[in-house]
Amino acid sequence: MIKLKKKEKKKLTKKQIIIFIIVTIILSILCYFIATEVTKSIIDHKTVAKWKEEDSYSDLIEVDTIDNISLQDLIVDFNEINDEDINIDDINNNKIVIDNIEITFNLKEDNNINIISINFNNKNSKSKEIITNMIIANNNDIDNDTIDLIYNKVFETLDNTSNNDSKTSEFFQYQGLEFSLKEYNNNDYKYSFRIGRITEENKSDE
């Protein structure tokens, strides 16, 4: 009986290993960018209206809702993640200033949060940090990547509407929150990033 010789497995050469690693890295980068574009597309399709001068929710249709939250509870949640705590006793006329950034709280009749405005003059890491942490304090299910996309998108769309006094971005809603940005030509603060909470009663008021 003739015995067949076992075919030896060829070992990969150094060159082949390097090519394999490079191809793997390129594929990983491509997958990352494809996933990012898909997420961007989802947020773009969540665009439902432009920010109205009266800050109304009347143009929102079939949007996600979120539970009410009191100012006290929001501040507690914010302080858990922000470097600099807000003392609720320091909030005067529903306003507080942190590092030249003004945060204003618009409350409903039941003293729950309606809209938060973060007003600032410089687009920098500090203003972005406060915006990011305030969004997370409102809904900690929204991850940082999504917040980055929303943040970038409102700045990208600032020319959506404009007049002699200001420019307004497109209006985005995501997981019970709504976002927009205004840029003022002549105001104490150049930018106003707004976070609105979409609750059941807001929808029923439409």
C-alpha cells in the first residue's frame, strides 16, 4: 500500500503577516466610518422642525417622549458627572454662570424642566463639556458619540434660518430631547445651545 505524504502547512512569511495586519486595520477603519455614517443618517432623519421663536413644540410629530424631571433632580444628576458642581442655592432667576458660561432653566408651571439654554461666547472644550454633561443629565441613555454628532450637526446647520439679529440651526430631536443652536449678532452671549424636554403633556398641547 502506498502511503500518501501529508501536505505540510505553509507558514506565513513576515511580509504576508504584515500585509494581513495592514488589511485588517484598513477594514476596521472602513467599518468604523460606515457605522458613523449610518448613525449620522439616523440623526438626520430625526430632524422634524426648525426652532420657533416662541420655543414651541407645535411642529413635532410622533416624537419620542421623556419623563418629567425637577430642577433639583437635574442638578443632582449634572453634579455627578460635571467637574464643577452647581449649588442650587446659587441659581438666581433660574440662571447660573459657570466659567463665563450662562445656564438658564425654563420651568413649567409644575416647576419641572421645560428648556435649558447654555449661553456662551466661545466654541471650546469647556462649553462643549457643559453641553455634553447637561444632555447626559437629562437622559443618560444618550452616548457621547451621539452627542458629538448632534453638537456638530447644530453648528453645521447654523445657516438654516437667519435674520438681522441671529442665525438658527436646524432642529433635531432624539430620545425625548430636542436640540437647536442660535448665533446672535449682537447679544451678551454669541451662542445659545438649547435642550428641550419632550413630555407627554407637551405633545398633548399641540
